[in-house]
Amino acid sequence: AYRRAVAVLDDPNARQYVAALAYHVYRWDTSEGRPAIVKMRQLASQHKLPVWMTEYSTSGYKDWRSSFEWAERMHVLLTDGGVNAIDYMWGYFGDWVRTDTLISIDFDHGVYRGHSPTPLYWLTGQYSRFVRPGFVRVSATGSRGTVLTSAYRSPNRAIVVATNPSSTTQTVRIAVTGGKLKGLVRPVRSSPTEQWRSLPPMAPRGGRFTVKLPPQSVTTYSAAR
């Protein structure tokens, strides 16, 4: 994708028709995979274009533990990759795609019988329900540990997404600098035993609050600003 994007953007006649750069991440674990997402972001910035990750799926996503890789992958795409959009391949697709889709559909000889969300649905929603079009990503720096954090803001909201990929509970202190929070922080969490669970609101002190993150969980913190 990078080599093709460079070729197209170097052609003035073709460049005028390019509104965004896009790629898939099926070569994520190869030597050129992860470095390429950074190069794509740099290329897009050079040409003042958005960059989208437009397709990924794997039949290896079968339960919460295996699907949790998707939470980690989204974090890297949004931070290291600086993408403006993420699109998982299967929203829903018949009844032959059961676990590596966002919604599993049940049919009986072509007759719809019901549907059920998968772990990918809950994990994706920890971002998509809160980080809406028009939000921008802001700097989030982790001091230690394995917790992955990213932060976003709109004119009136601040969002922090904290992902704990480890097998142990992690205690994290979140400090907001360069701005102020108004009112309460409202957490929503998904874990092996929770799906978009609304947790008790918290009152930050001086823009700071401390939280405990269960193993293999994603928690989204939302507050007015």
C-alpha cells in the first residue's frame, strides 16, 4: 500500500483524485508490517490527507482472550499509526462467520432467528461509542507498566481509553494537563465478565484520579471539559 500510494501521489494528474490513503493490516507481524503504518501516516501528513485502516479480520478470534488482540491492534493503529478511521471487515455476514465478526447472525434455512454480539463488538464499542467524528487525539504518556492509554477531545468532551492486556489487575493514575475537567468522570468497561458496564462516576481532584483495571479489560473514561 505504501509503495502504491507513493507512486500515485508523485503523479500530479492522479494526486488530484486522492481524498485519503488506505491500507489493510494482514502483514502486521512481518518485518515491514508495523513500520509501514508509521510511514503511511507520515506520507499522509506530508500531503495533508487522512489515513484509514480499511480492512482486517482473522478466524483466530474465537473468544474473549483471542479477540483481545483486536483491542491492542486498535490502540497501535490510533497512536503509532495515527489513523483517522478503523474498519473491521465483518460487521455481520450470514451465519458462516460466527466469532470473527462484530455481530453473529442466526438463520434457520434462510429464516432469520436472532443475533448476538461478539467480543469484537464490545471491544470496538469502547472506542466507537465515545470517540465520535470530529474528536481529535491528544497526547497520552504512560509512566510504567503494560497498560495502553490514548486520549481524545472535542470542544466539550475529554475521553481516555485504557487497555490492560496483562493477566493481572493494574492500578493506574490518570492526570489531565493542559485543560480542565468539569464535573464527574464516567467510566464504561468491557472485560471477560462485563460488556459496556457503566461504573460509578468519579470526582477527579485537580484533574487526577486513580483506577484499577481488571485483566484483559478496556475502560473508557468520559468527562466534560
